[in-house]
Amino acid sequence: MTGKKDITIYDLARVLSLSPATVSRGLKDHPAINIKTRKRIMDAAKEMGYRSNSFASNLRMQKTHTIGIIVHELKSQFISSVLAGIEKITTEASYDLIIGHSSETYRKETSNAHNLFHKRVDGLIASLAFDTKDMDHFDPFVQKGIPMVFFDRVEDFPYGTRVIIDNVKAGYEATAHLAAQGCRRIVHITANLGRNVYAGRLKGYQQALADYGLTFDPDLLMVNDLSEAAAIRAARQVLNMTPRPDGVFATNDFFAAVFLQTLKEGGLRVPEDIAIVGFNNEAISRIIQPKLTTINYPGEEVGEQAARSLLDQLAGLSSARTTDTIIIRSELIIRESSLHRKV
């Protein structure tokens, strides 16, 4: 079935016996058109179902007032909070968002970048997938001078602002806290070490071990996909270790919560037998028993800073440099799951 034809300003002009130019100005509430005529135009537009073609207007100005976003995960509370921060800032500036979801794959991330480029987004905010191999799919944005901001998972790239936390510092604080509680065999559970976030946290873990006189043992490093199934497998592996670890630093709260529950089901006491620290300060860290010590990663602030940086670049502000790295403050939040105290 064929849809009804869109109402144009020429249709309104014909019905109102006005010139198209007058109708156009009236729809924009232009003061050159008297109030009564403006009201007639607005009333007729509403009655006839007129919709302004802002897309065509924006294209004429070489702007779409849309910002593209690529995220690697939609179920994550951290990503949801980042999106909330972005949306808060961009809505105030009258920008719309188009969100692409890479599902943790380089292939889909590349497709997202291609689609957003051809949708003519004014700028791009992105966090990289687990297996992103290179940054070639962002080259069209560079060539067109379209500003980009990367957050959380980033790469060294000669174009684009980065919004991150100090992952080395965060990894150090999590591990040092466990060591200060008397833990001597500390497992580190993380993900793809090719990604900056996990590589940085591992480096902090290793530095803290060294500072507390503990030797890095590769057998106590577990690298997986941080899924629920991987958490159960990791917990069972720890249960079967001899000697058994007395501390765990996991780089994701949901993973840590599933891991903790599986250990409890296996007969271990947390924190008496094994102390646990997670990462992100997600809601589950305050619900699981015992409550989970974690690193607070303020996602909404990350989103706000990413959006402000992009909007500053779009506005051409001299203070907005396209290769900045913005460091957001993280902090260790101590709860019951890590209060081990064997010392």
C-alpha cells in the first residue's frame, strides 16, 4: 500500500494563499511575520500533518546534528552509565545519537564504523571490541576531518581523543589491598591482554606483587572472556588448586560475583578462606553477599567527558585538541569480600 504524500510548505502556501517564503518564515517563528499569520501557519501545519525536513536542511548546512556511538556491549551497567552521560550532554546541545553495537567483534565494529560514516554523523564516540586488530576502519573519519573520541578501550592512534582511567594505578590498588590483608597467593582474572584496559591492570597487579615481596606466578594469571560460564570454570579451577589461592583480583564485577557465589557453593568462605576484589562498582557488587570490594569506574562521568570533548571539537574551540588523553579518577571501594586479615 502506498503511503500518503508528505505535506510541503507549498501545500500550506496554497491552502493559506500565502507565499512559500512567508510560510517558511512563519514555521520558523520569524518576527518578520505577524503573530496572527504565524498562528494561522502553525495551526494549518498541525491540522495537515506537516513535518519539517530537518534532515534535508541539515545536509544543506553540511551537518546532520547526529553523533555516532560504537559500543562493544549493551548489557553492561558500565556501558549503560557511559551512554547516560553522553546522552545528558548531547541532548542539551540538540544532537541525536545513533548507536552501533559491535558484540565484541572486530568484524561488526568495522561494519558499524562504515554505516555511521555513510549516515554522515558529525562525530564519533567509540570503545573497541575484544578482538579489534587495527584502526583502518576509522580512516574515512580521519580523511574527512570528522572528530572522534575513544573511551575505556582505546589504542594509540594519531587521531582522536581518549577518555580513560589509570588502569595501572587501579590494578595496583586492588592488588595492594589484597596483599595488605595478608594474601600471599593472589589470582588475577582478566581478559584479552591486547586491550589497554586489561594490559594496564595486569601491569598494576605485577607492580603491587613486587612491592609487597610477592613473586609473579603465571599459573595464577587467568585470561578468559569474563562471561558467566568462564566465572564458574575459573572458580572450579581455583577450588582444585594446591596450594589454594587466598586472594583474587577479577577485572569485572559481574564475573567476580558469579565467581564468589560458585566458591561459596564449593565450600569456601569469603573472605575468611579467600578474599575477592572486583572492578567497575556495578550494582551487583552491593547486592552479592558478602558485598564486593571493587574499583569505582565512574561511567557516567566518562560519558559526559567524552561528549563534551566531541562537542568542543565540533564547535571548533581552540582548547579542543584532537589528540588529548583525558584521565578520569577511579578509586578503591573496600567492602566485606576482601577483609581477609591473616597478618
